[in-house]
Amino acid sequence: MSAAMEVVGVATAQRTGKMAKGVAVHIEGVTKVYETRQGDEILALERTDLTIEPSEFVAVVGPSGCGKSTLLGLIAGLIPATSGRILLDGAEVTRPHPQTGVVFQSDLLLQWRTVTENILLPIEIKRRHTADYLPRVEQLLEQVGLQGFDSKYPTELSGGMRQRVAICRALVQQPGLLLMDEPFGALDALTREQMIMDLQAMWLSAGNTVLFITHGIEEAIFLADRVIVMSPRPGRVDLSLKIDIERPRRWKDHIDPRFVDYVAQVRKIFEAKGVLTER
Ligand SMILES: Nc1ncnc2c1ncn2[C@@H]1O[C@H](COP(=O)(O)OP(=O)(O)OP(=O)(O)O)[C@@H](O)[C@H]1O
Ligand SMILES: [Mg+2]
């Protein structure tokens, strides 16, 4: 079976719910207030309610500073909520969940470790046998086009390659929930396009739940089942837009009239909020 056929087959299985092994996320009345060192309070996230279905791909778009990374940090169990609660498969998040993989805004690779050693870090932290995961590492590297790079060091890689390694590190433990914070923000246009296509293929075969944060309206619409639009600080969910375009999506779908209409809907909200203005 060709890779393309496999992806189509998986997409069908997913729609019929056969592959659902993603984690369900429930965000209930969550707010976040940071206290600055001067003792001031900053409301970063207004009361937020959001449900993400198992195996759903949700993208969050919003202007800089609107609380996107805060939301991700809360779900990841890395920062405590000021009020409300977050449930993963019904269990309240109080610390990082073993089923969660995170790709941060910068790659955060350890310079003194090889590509393989970086990818195996979450396995080591869980004190599992790293040798058991070597075939998985090989498979992931092949999936992202980095076969043969296993014993290189991060300094020997380009920015795009490093970000791919960071994605492999988040995927090595086959997380039921993948949280990605602007993972392609620092990439050139061509690498970004390739990574968007690779991410779609990986998600279609893995069937995990994904929360993907981005500044890019088109990137969000292309990848997601649902796009959440956040308003400027204090962050709040302004719109939840279901994207009804069949999968696997192809790059030419960018000119599909439905796609163009979704882009216009999101831009309209940003224009109304003064985030985007015609000059
Ligand atoms: N540790 C912190 N202490 C105080 N304020 C913070 C802290 N982290 C974030 N903030 C503030 O909370 C708000 C939301 O920040 P956050 O990083 O979540 O935004 P963002 O949407 O991810 O922005 P960007 O798109 O630029 O990454 C900002 O006003 C920021 O200054
Ligand atoms: Mg951020």
C-alpha cells in the first residue's frame, strides 16, 4: 500500500471513530492571573470554557500576548490555574500528564546530546528502557525526513531540522495529547509548508488529540478540525469555527472557496478587534 493510500485509509478510519485514542480535554471556567515582581496582577486569561474531543485537531489563533502560551501551559500542567479546572480524560490536571507531549515555541534541544539522545529524553525521565524505543526513534526520524541524522548534535542541524527533532521528542511516547506552541513560527516558508503537510500525515496516522497554537490564520485553517479565535489580552475565546474540508487536505485547498471564506471570517474578527487594520 502506498503512503498516500495509507493516509487516506487512516483518515477514513478516523472519521468512523475506529482509531480514536486521543485524550479528551475539558477546560472548565479557567482563568489565569499572573503576579508581576512589582506585585501587580495581570489577567492573562479570562474565564475560559473549552472542550476538545478525543482525536480532534484544534488550532488556536490570536494576537501576540493574548494568552495562547498561557492556555497551553495550563493544559500541560506546567502552570497552575487561578480558578477553574482542566480535565484530561476526566482526571484533573495538577502536574504534567504522562500522556501529554509538548512542542514549545523554541526547540529547547540539549546541545550536548545527539539527536537520538534528545528524542529519548522523555523516556529517560520516565525511567523506561531507552533501548526499547530505538526502533520508534528511527521510524520518527524517517517520517520527518531526518533518517541518518541520529548521531548528529543540534549545532550541526538547521533551525527547521532542530524543530523536527523537537517534534519527534514530543511524539516518541505516542502522546494521547499533543500540545504545540507555534512550532513552525521560526521557519522559512518552504520548510514550513513541508512541516504542515508532514504534521497532517502524522496526525492522521497517530489519531491523537492536538492543540496547535499559531499566529497564522491560514496554517490554523489548513490543519484544524476546529479553529479557536482568541481576542487580545485579556484572552478570551471569541469564535469556534468548524472547518469542513475533507482530509487529507492538499496544498491547493488554500484556494478552495470554503477555505477562502474561513480566512475571511477569522480576519473579520481581528479587524473588528483592531488587531488587523487596512492602511
Ligand atoms: N510569568 C509571567 N508573569 C507575568 N506575566 C506573564 C507571565 N507570562 C505571561 N505573562 C503575561 O500574560 C499575557 C499572555 O502571555 P502569553 O505568553 O500567554 O501570550 P501569547 O498569546 O502566547 O503571546 P505570543 O503570541 O507573543 O507568544 C502577556 O501579557 C504576558 O505579558
Ligand atoms: Mg506564546
